[in-house]
Amino acid sequence: MKLDGIIIKGIGGFYYVDVDKKIYECRARGLFRNKKIKPLVGDYATIDVISEKDAQGYVVEIKERHVELIRPNVANVEQVIITMAVKKPNPNYILLDKLIILAESNFLEPIICFNKIELVEKEEIIKIRDIYKEAGYTVVLTSVKENIGIEELKSVMKDHINVFAGPSGVGKSSLTNLLQPGLELKVGEISEKISRGKHTTRHSELIELDFGGFVLDTPGFTSLDLSMINAENLALYYREFNNLTESCKFTDCKHINEPGCAVLKKVENSTISKKRYDSYLYIHNEISSRKERY
């Protein structure tokens, strides 16, 4: 009997496939080794069930991947919930923009979540939100302590495969547990069922959300490797720049000090955030310096 599902965890040569909320323990057929294909967490797969009672089978087909990340090595993630606290710790805007660039360069939709909004005045929160909202990103404002913005975050994450990213201390785990009550217990139950006490290494795992979709429980969306981004292409990952490039005087405008630059003009009249532009200059310089070193 063949069934379609999604691989939620892979460990020790076994792949755990969720088929309509029933988890099957599967090995992969040798044909994958011959084709040098390794099934990944997040893969949509067809399994051949050999024991319905014991929920065991073989992975016999991997559907086409839309996305494949390297770190963590998972497939078909759709959205990155980039989370920053508005205070304690203060937002790191350079890191935030690097995570946006990383998401977009991997064909993922960045969703920006500012947490702990109870710690600052409303005017300051709106000012922070508008920097990214006006740049063209979805921004959600949340407070775990006061249960604000959780339903909005759910609606954004619904029916997608999501991963959280951001520095420690901003409330990613607290948000996740508020989104999915009892998630820690659920993770423990699945881990016990899957690992059976034999493995202690932390692995990526998809957790199904009651309201629809999945969240990736992972050691981290950790790679901030922007080595594939050229300084010349950096502006492509700043959405507010994209429609202006054709208006620049020079077709190869870097938006730094060139005369007739449409981006600089927008920065001068505050249509583009100075904070975002300073971030662009910083990252551009960092990438250019790296190129000169190597």
C-alpha cells in the first residue's frame, strides 16, 4: 500500500513520515543511494507500507523540492519568522537585515516579528514596525507576557512550513509554545516515540501545528554565510530599492555616492529609512572587504 506524507524527522537511517497525523517509521530504498539522493526533513514523500499495525514502511519516492537549506539541512521550508525583541535585548538591525537577505537568497519569505512590545511606548513600536512595513515586509508585533499578536502570527504561519530565526533571549521558544499549547510535551512525546532512547544528538524535526502547517524544531537557522551574495547584487535583497534602480543615472549604480542615484534621493527625503540604508552600506562594505581579502 502506497501513501503520501511528509518526512518530519530523519535519524539513524530511519525516516519518520507523517501521513494524516499517523507517523510511519521508514527506511529508504537503495535507489536513493544509487541516485545520490538523501531524503530530508520537509520532503514530501511516497511510502510503501509493509506493516500497518507497526506503522513501518519504505520511502520509495521523493517529490520535487521547492527549497533546500544547508544549515539546517531541510527541504521545503517556506517562511522564516525572524524574531527580535524591541528591548532586553535591543534589536540588532544589522543581524535582522542579514537574516532577511539570507531568507530571500534561499527563496524563503521573511516574516518579521518584534516581540516584548510591552516593554516600550507605542510610538516607538510603530516607528520600528514602519521601517520594515514600508520596505515591503510583513511585520507582526507580539507580547508573550500580555498575549498580544499571537492570533495574527498564527494567521501568517497557517498552512506553511515555518522556521524561527533570531538571537537568543528574544522569546522564540516562548512564542512557539504559546502558538502551540503543550508543544514541549508534544516534542517530548514524538522524540520518545522516534528516538526510543537510543539517540541523544539534537536533530531537526517538523512539528505539526493544530491551526495548520508546521514549525521546524531545529538546532537553528544558524548559517549567516552571505558568501554567495556579491556586493553588486546586494541591492536586490532590499525590497525598497528594487523599483528605483531603473531610475538611477547609471545602470550599474551601487547606491553609495553616485550622482543621480534614485535610492540616495529617497534616503535624503526620508522615503527610505536611514537605518535600513546605513545597514545596506555596512553589509556592502563587509562583503566588499571580504572579496578584497580573498
